[in-house]
Amino acid sequence: MFDLEKSMRDWKKEMRSNPSLEETFITELEESLRDDVRGLVRQGISEEEAFRRVAAEMGRPEDVGAEFHKVYTRRRSGRPSWRVPRFFPALAWDYVRVAVRKIKRQKFGALISLSGLAVGLTAAILIFLWVRDELGYDRFLADRDHLYLLTIEHPNGILDPNVPYALAPALAREYPEIRQYSRIYRLGAISTCSFAYEPESGPKAMSYETSVCLVDPDFFSMFSFPFVGGDREAALRNPDSIVIRDEAARKYFGDENPVGKRLTFNNRQDLVVSGVIRIPPNAHLRPDFVAPLPNPLVSDWNWRDPSYVLLDPKTSLPSFRKKIAGSLNLNMPQPLPGNFKVGLLPVADVHLGFGRRTYVALFSLVAVFILAIACINYMNLATARSGSRSREVGLRKVVGAGRAQLIRQFLGEALVMSALAFGLALALAQLLLPFLNGLTGKSLTLFGGGPFVAGSLLGLMILVGITAGIYPAFFLSARRPAEALRTSPGITPRRSLFRILSVVGQFTISVLLIACTLAVFRQMEYVRTRPLGLNTDQVLQVRNNPSLVRNFDGFKQDLLLDPRILSVTRGQGAPYDEDYKTPSVEWDGKDPALKPLVRYSVTDFDLFETFGMEFSSGRSFSASLPGDRINYVINESAAAYMNLKEPVGARLKFMGQEGRIIGVVKDFHQVSLHREILPQVFTINPRFYGAIRYVFVKIAAGGLPQALEAVREKAEKYAPDYPFEAVFLDRGPASLYESEIRLGKIFAALAFLAIFISGLGILGLAAYSVEQRTKEIGVRKVLGSSVAGIVGRLSKPFTLWILAANLVAWPVAHLAMDRWMRGFAYRAGLGLDIFVAAGLISVLAAAIPVAYQSIKAAFSDPVKALRYE
Amino acid sequence: MISKNLVAASTKPIILALLYREESYGYQILQRIRRVAGGRLAWSSPMLYPVLHRLEKEGFIRSKWRLSEEGRMRKYYALTERGRKEFAAEREQWLSVHEALTSLWAAAEGTD
């Protein structure tokens, strides 16, 4: 039978459990409850049901109490005073003290965590600075949203940043969407450019320049390079004007104001400096000298330099792209074979658009990997030594700490660790920055990046702290107090799945990086040692100039009188350092449908002798046969391409000049091993001599410095009005692989870091595993176990983990490096040995710390071990 | 149903209005609101009592324990002088909101 009074008493008792509810409040509520019940009973509801309903409506004492508490408390949060606060200021010092005590007691583990985090953060900071710089190219350009580079996609998929000179004007005539255009005719890249300034008093300043560009009149209104001197509008108006970069100006004019001064070009043409520009550090286009194009080049379909267009802001890009895609062959007088697609590349993407983006993505990924490895170390060590903190956790819980509070404590510890590591990392990064800048040619600074960089780095620090701390925080705080207090410290689940997976993950990344490094090195070694078909040893490359052009024969004869000088020739560049192509080649029996694109070299007698190139048939150009001036030498690929049965003696028409093929030279690598060998024609016809940039001198072995002096003397004799500039081509084609060699070095550094941090982690884990098994080892020794047996037992799990990591890493590395190698037309291939070597390195990196710890343990005195604790 | 925010905002003027004529106690207040609003204003006892306490703390109402007809102690609430002033002020505010809304709605319908 339901008893209202008893239910009321029970209800009041329950309400009294809440300290916010004073007795009078409860009485007031009780009256209300009784009134409600009476009201419901009057409606015909049973007393029991009525009470149940009304009491349910009133709610739980906590909720009712909280509402009343809010009325009377002065606290803004309204949090009742008996609830555990989120943060005890009084405990803060205790947290610090406990953390410091733990670090002191486990110096070794703390040192490992800290140094791992610091090294990882250093790598991440440096990579971050580099990536940010890479991504920030050409932001300074005012019109960057409408400024595009014209590109041509070749039928084989290669994106070409260079387009024929006549293309941009033809497109601008046809499409009103193009507001302005400018070709960049890189004069300095194809012919000798020298500038001289003669001050009223003092010595003449003269020098060769390579970054000399001829541009269309709209250039400076498209590219908003800041003008330090002179007038932007008028800068290119006069055909004799030249705009000069501030750094180059200093070389000639020192502290004088260059504007209005006279610069003499190649000792024959006087130019007036009309402006001085400053080029921001991350601009992809960096001309030192800019002058107006003297010739509109509207029918020049040669293909060597970039062109830019400024589009009307209202242009619909997709439809405009569609319109111009096929415009190359429509405009070219001699259409090209295959589908050459004209495209537009936003100017801000030019820097990354030609393969660099992959590197940026790659290094960002590696930075994340390395940080992940460092964070995993922290997690592993923190959970591994959780045994030593389980009593603390238990006790804190017993005296009232909630789980959230413990989580905050451990996260806080991780954050402090990460802050310490971050401080160390900043110092390390500052130390290493000069090396990075040397390697990349940038001038990155740690603190010059403004609030964004500072904020990002700080964010990185917090992120690392949280990532590293979150798992240990949850793991440690989850222990139940009774259990935590009962078990002795040091007994933890010995091989948690998480720990296994994380170590395997760490080593997977390390092995991956090592394998990639080895693959890059192997390819570089292959590239370096592969017979290229030419020999650049002891070849001196002397800068050509108009006087040497005039007096070349005398210069050459004079040089050859010296017994140390073996041969002399000249050309646009070393045979591997030029890339000129023309469709204008005809030969007997040519299929009229075939539209060739053939490489060519404009050179002189003795080219093949100077570079040690061999003939497979026919002969070289001969100075005693004047008719050879209009004859041609081709390479084996050209002979095959032209399908000539008897190439020697066949007729060939090159750029309108008919002659005969007198020899077939063996194939050599013309550009870099990235590209396949192409058909090539060599000519020594003086008609094309505008482009001769260098004289090449082959010197006998031994006495190079003296020979260099002799060459200098002769050059100054035949060209007294020009400076002498020469370099040995000893590095030869290696200079073509700068970016790959750099990549290899960076990869090596990163792989080293990865394996170093992983090794540190293993060292820490091994130390704890040994510590935990001290007693077990003691018992085993007492029972007669050998040192080798104990070492084997202790290292077995680690060995298995590393092997698993290798199993995962090998296929991934193979996939990645196979793709990278496909970028080379000639490749070293990926042998199994690369992977085995990477595996061995990783096993070694793990074995040394594990062996060290286990041997130490195995040799320890069992008596001590058993007395331990 | 009236939204939660509006219910919360209107508790004060409603309680002041109910207590303007005569003193009352919790259960009665709830009953009268139910009568007036016909269930559209969902007030409950755990919501009402803290509000009454708050108004008392702020000095708009005062309470007195008195014996009820059933012979039990019951807490009666009555308006103070400050409460009367607050009643007028609240009324002023709600009327101006009401006026503004009325004219806006009239204008809105007029343009249709």
C-alpha cells in the first residue's frame, strides 16, 4: 500500500543530500509537491501515480540544488563549492615538483624523450621555413591573379615553359582577352653579353653578364618589380635604354646613382640606364638587365624562351584555355608533328609548376613523419615507465582527483616537455640555418617571418605536446586506484599492441627514408660514372667575346703553338649544356608526313677532338677542306631517325642550307640522363655564328694552372678590350644534377635523423624492458642461463619488430623510388641490395642499443638483481 | 509553444504582474499562469522556485511563512515597493516592444 508520508520523508531525505538545498527550501518545495499531488488526485489520479509524476517533474536533487545555488552564489560560473574544481592552483607547484622529481630519477628516459622531440622539431622547423618560402613565390606581383606563363604540352606529356617567340603576338592579335604580353628573350643565355661603365674618374668597370633579358614594352606594367630609381612608365620607351637590378648596379656604379649613366654593351653600343629595380627574394624571374626587344620577332617560330600574358580580369579561364589549346599548329608556318597543346600557367605556380611541387610535398610529408617518430618516442617512453607512476595516479585518485584532472596533469607535462624541446630546437635550427641556406641558396631566417611564422611555430609546439601527451595521459589516468596501489611498480602490460605498432611504424618510416636515400645515391653514382660518350676532363671553357670572334683563327693558332694545349674549338655551350631544336631539316628520302624536331649544335672544327667523341662512320670536320663549312655531322640517333642506309654522303638541308653528311658521331648524352638521346645535327656554318658563347680548350694532363695562365695571356692579347673569364669543366655534366644531388643530401640528412630518433626510442624502451625484467634475469642466471641466452631472449621482440617494419617498408620504398627513377631515361635500377642494406642499417640502429642494454643486464650480478626492491 | 529564451525573459514581468494585486504562493502562481496562458507557457515547479528566490534576493518581492487553511506552513510572496516600480518599468519595456512589433507587422502585411 502506498504511503504518501513515507514517500515524502524519503523524498526529503534525498533532497537533503544536496548541500545547496537548505531545510526551508525543501519545506517550500514539499508544500508545492503536496499541493500538486492534491490537485492531481482531485482529477482522479491515484495518489501513488500523482506522487510519482510530481516528484519526477521536480527532478534530481543535484539539478534542483544547482538552480538554487546559482541564485545565492557569488561565483560567476555558478559551480557549487563542493564540486572538484578544474584546476587547483595549490597543486600546480606539486605537479611541477613531481614532474621534476620523475625527470631527475629517470634522467636517461627524460633525456631520450627530450632529445628525440628536439631533433624532430628542429627538422620540422627547418622544413617548415623552407616550404613556406617555396610556397610564397611571386606573391609580390600586383597582377599575379591575371598573369600567366604560356606553356606548351608536348605530345609526350612534358610541359614546356618555353614557347616560340611569335606565339604571344599571334595570340594577342587574335584574342582581345590578352591585355598585354611580354616575351623574355634571354640574350645572356645564348650570346656573350658584356657591360662596361667608364666613370669620369677612376677605373673602368667591366664584366660579363648572363642574366640579360630583352622584353616587350609592357613588361614592367605586367611585372611590378619595385623601382628603386628611374621611372617605370618610361623605362623601356627608348630603344637604347636599359633597366638594371640594384645588385648588378652596385658592381658597376658603386654608390653612384646609375639612372642616366651610360653602359657600353659589348664595347660597341651605348645604353642609358633608365631604371633600377629591386627583385624580391622569392621571384621566379630574376633578370639583372632588362632592355627593350629591338625586333618584334613576330615571325620567329624558334622556341627557346618564356612568354607571359596578362589577361583581362573578366576572362573566363576554362573557355579561353580551350580556345588557345590548338593555336600553335594553326599559326605555325610549318606545323609540328603531334598534338602540341598551348596552355596557361598562373604566374604564382611557375616556380613550383615544373616538378618542384613534388619535392615540396615530399619534404612536408617527411617533416610530418619525423615529428611523428619523435612523438611516438615520447608516448612509448611515457607509457613504458607508467609503472613508476601508477602509485601516484592511484593516490591522487584516492584523495579525490578526477580522471579529467589527471589527464590535464599529464598533458601539461607533455606540453612542458615539448616547450623545452622547442627551445632546444630553436637554438639548433638557428645553428643549422646557415647550412640550409648554403644548400638551398636561400636566405631564410628563423625570426624574420613575422607573426604568421611565430604563430605557426608556437602552434607546432603545442600540437607536438598534445600529440605526444594525449595517449600517455589517457593511458596513465585510466588505472583503477585499488589496482594501481596494490601492484608493485614496474609491472605493466609488457607488450601492449600500441607499443609494438608504434615501434614498427617508426622503423617503417626510417627504413623507407634510408632505402630512398640509397636509391637516390645509387642513381647519382650511375649518372656520374656512366660513359656519356664525351670527356670533359681538362677542358677549359673560356668566355667568348666579339674580339675573340674576330680574332679567333689567330687566337687558336697561337694557342696550339703551346705543347700543353691539345685542341681548341668553340660553340654555344658544351655539348651537354645546350638544347636547341629546329623543325627545319630536310634529307633525301624523307617521308613528307614526317615532321621532325631535331637538336642542333653550332660549333667549329675540332669539337669532337676536344671532347673526345668517337665516330661510328665517316669523319670529323676538317679545316683543310673549306667545303666542310656547309657540311654536317649527325649522331647515330639521327642516322637511325632519318632512316639513312648510307648516311655518309647523303644530302641534308638544315635551316635552308644544303650540304652533305660527312660523318656519324657515336651517341652521347646531350642533356641529362633524364632525357633520351635525340637526333642531332652539328654545323660549323659561320652563318649561325651569332650564338657562339664559349671557346673550349683541351689541355694536356699536368700543369693545369700554368696552362690556364698561358691561355689567359693569349686571350688578353687577342681581346685586350674584354675581361678574361674561364672555368674548367671538370665537374662536367654533374652540374646538370645539382638538384638531384641536393635532394640526395637532404634525404640522407633526414634519413639519418629518422633512424637516430628511432634508435633513441629503442634505447629507451630496451632500458625499461631490462629494468622490468631485472628479477627474471637474476633468476635465469642463478638457474644457469648463459649470457648469450639472456641477450637473445631480451633482443628477440625487438628483432621481430624491426623485421616487420622492413617487410612493410620495402614495397612502399620500391614503389616510390621506381616512380622517381622513371624520371630518368637511363636508370640504375633498384636492386634487392638497396633494401637489404636499408634493412641492415635499421637492424643495426636497433641492435646496438638493445644489445648494449641486454649485455649490461646479462653481465649484472644476479645477487644484486634479486635483492633489488 | 513559446521558445525557451522568451519564457526565461518573461518570468520576471509575469511574476511581478501576478503578485501586483495580492500575495500568493508557489503552487497558486503556477495554477494561475496555467489558467491565463492555457498551457502555452510551460512552467514547472523546479523552474519557478529558484526564480522566486532570485527576485526576493534582488528585493522585488518578500516572503512570509504563514499557516495555510490545511494547517501547514506555506511560504507566501508579496511585492515590495521596489517590486512595484520594477513592475511599471517592465510594463513600459514590454509595451514598447509590443508596439514596435505591432506596427512592423502591420506594415509588413500592408505591403503584400
